[in-house]
Amino acid sequence: MTMSPSLSRRDFMRASAAGLGFATLGSCSSLFVSPNSKLNVLSIGVIGSIGGTDRGQIAAHPAVQITGLCDVDANQLAQAQLDHPDAFTCKDYREAFDKYGDRFDAVIVSTPDHTHAPIMLTALAAGKHVYGQKPLVHQLEELVMMEKAIQARPNLVTQVGNQRMVFNGRRAAVEVLRSGVLGKAIAAYASTGAPGPGQYFNYERVKSDPKTPPDYLDWNLWQGPCQEKPFRDHLIPLKWRSWWDYGTGGLGDWGVHVLDVIFFGYDELTSPIAVQTHTPEAADDFVPYPCLSTMTYAVDSPNFANKFFPLHYNDRGHVPSRAALGLPPGPWPDSNMTIVHCEGGVMAVTAGGGLEIWRDGKMTPGLEMPGLPEFPELNHWHAWVDNIIGVERELRTPFQDGIRITEAALLGVKASRFPGFELAWDKSQLAFTNHEEATNTIVKRDYRAGFAPPIVS
């Protein structure tokens, strides 16, 4: 998708927030043709941690019909089929495209991180609209693959699973940053409380003995592009997030929910020039934690106080000193936070949309800021469908924005292989220009035969 040449990106985003929609998305209606007047959708990863929610929300749209279900877990596939008894089923996404490609127009991808790029790029290559879960990709090289794919398929509607951007406080936070009311930006801080004890992460870093996979799971297909390794407990169904080969830890899992408003607020933050992480241990089989990362962006813009802008991204709820930001003592309202320090004040927004604006040590509830547009009610999942069928809606987050957000999240994770060393990053070369070993080990993977992402041109 592209914006109208008559609109700057700033105007474009403002028009979206005001409910005016995306200028060129009406053209999608001419692309969408279905013999039964429904948008036929294939769901890949049908339940998992969020797949059931994604499928259910999208299926609830009156224009949608779930015509296909794909999952490597036979139990979850059978459970989902109860909701869609007429849908075709398969366990291999490649079979879905090869055998049933004429039965669906769009794809939901709610699978583990390591499989995102191979599946989503296959969908884009096939001309399918894509709703894809976060993080958008698992490897830094895949950012460029995805960038080229959406440039080659500009009329396809894409959406990252960033459902928290429907909260008015988060939408208002973008407007506050874009308005410049707080003055020039000095630094940004984002933090997540994850990982921690619970179902999503292997908090104890348990590495059990290899064992035979359960009968209902196709372990070969689950591994997808990764080099083959034995099945172990504490991976399925959700704790793969802690494992280096398959997940991206708390920083990758939460990146889109706490970094997004920073990138929506400042177009100038394209690709960082450096990343440095601090963690007690270098990554091995598990993504390390706690992990404190800093990405530095070169900026030459009146929106910034300096030529270099630091973005600090941390897990385990590490937040900046309130005193250092000129704020009175007290707790931050949540462990999942986005904070932007500007010359004229501080903006702090929670993942749940709680927004505070601090100026001269005094707080104003963010939604009481003068000059904010109206924020029409928005269904995150339905907005994707609406734009496909030609109904203009605010869309957060299309893949082109997801790429910038994911790059920061991935760099913060990947650099943990080399804690304390500041890596000079050049996305155009897909290289850390001051560290050959880092370039050779944390930029790309050797894809297992048959699972490499297609090149979309």
C-alpha cells in the first residue's frame, strides 16, 4: 500500500487518526473478487497463544468466510474444525498454497516466530493479503526480504498483530509526538515486564532430555526453517518463546506493543546505526534476560534535540529514573511502558493506553490535551478485512511500519550474543561493519531444505 503523492506521511497519519482512512486503499476493492461475495481466509496456526483469537475475531466479520485451516498440531486443528466444518484442513502450509490456493484470498499467520517469514512471504508471493503475528520476522535478513516483498505487492493489505493500537491513549500518544507540543525529542525508553514466570516463557531455562514428540504433533513441520534438533519438553505449546532458535524472548514478543508509538511519532527513525546490549550472560540456547538494549539513530531533523537519538529497550520492567526526567517521585503506572523525553516535557503511555503528559513537573491526562482529533471506534482485526474489501479504515500496523518496529526489537535481542560490545549496524549491507563474527552469526540463518522463504519480485 502507498499513500497519495499529494499527502505527506505526517498528513497521511493524521488523516488516518481522524478517521479519514488511507488515500489509496479504495483501489483494493477492484482487486477483491470472490464468487460468493465473501473474503475467503486461510488460518495458519489455528489456536496457539493468539491464533484462536485472531481467527475468531476475523471470522466474526460479516464479509469473511474461513475456508481453510492449517496447523502442525492435529489436536488443535480438530478443535478449530468444529468452528468451521466446511473448511479444508492440512498440516503443511506449503500444501495449503499448492493444493488449495484457489480457495482463499487472504491468510492469517499466527505461528511461532521462526516460521513467520517463510509463511508470510509465501502468501505475498501468491498474491494473498496477510495478517501476520508479531514479531514480523525472526531474522534481520528477513526484514529486507519483507521490505522487497511489500514493494513488489503494493496492492496487498498487510497487518501486524498490534491490537493494542486501538486504545485511544496510544493513538493520542502518536498525535502528541507528531504535534511537537513537547518540543524536540531527546531520548526514548521502552520496557516490558516480560519474560517472567508463566506460560509463555521457559523462565527456569529448563533444557530437558530429548524425547519422542507426541503423536499429535508433526515435529518436522513445526521446526520449519530451523536446522533439525530433537524434541524436548518445555517447548510446546508456548515456551518456545525463550529459545534462541524459535523465539525472541520478551523483547521480540512485546516490541510491537511498546515501540510502535515511537516509530509512528517520528518518521525519521528509519534504521539504527548501532546497537549495544547489557546482559549477565551471552545468548546460547535461550534468549538471555534481563537484557538492556540501546539502539542509536542518526537524525538530522528539527524534531530532535541532537544529531543522534537513543532508543533504550529493556525487559523485566526496567524503566528510567523519574528524577532524571524531571518528574516527581512515584511509581510508573505499568511494567509495559513507552516513555519519550523531550525538551519541553515527558510523554508516558502504557501498553493498555494509559497516557500521561508531564510538563514542569505537572501531569496532564493525555486524552485531555487540546487539539486532539476524534478517535472513531476501531476493531483492529476488522480494519484489515475492511481495507481489503475497499472500506477505508485506520490500519495499524501495516507491514511497512512493522519492519521498522521489528528491526529495533530484533537488534535488541540479537546483539545479546555480544553483550557490552557496541555493534555498528548497516541495514543496506546487512552487516555489522565493525564485527565480522556478529555479521556471520546473528543476521541470517541457513534455511533447512524446502523451508526457505521465497523471493518475492
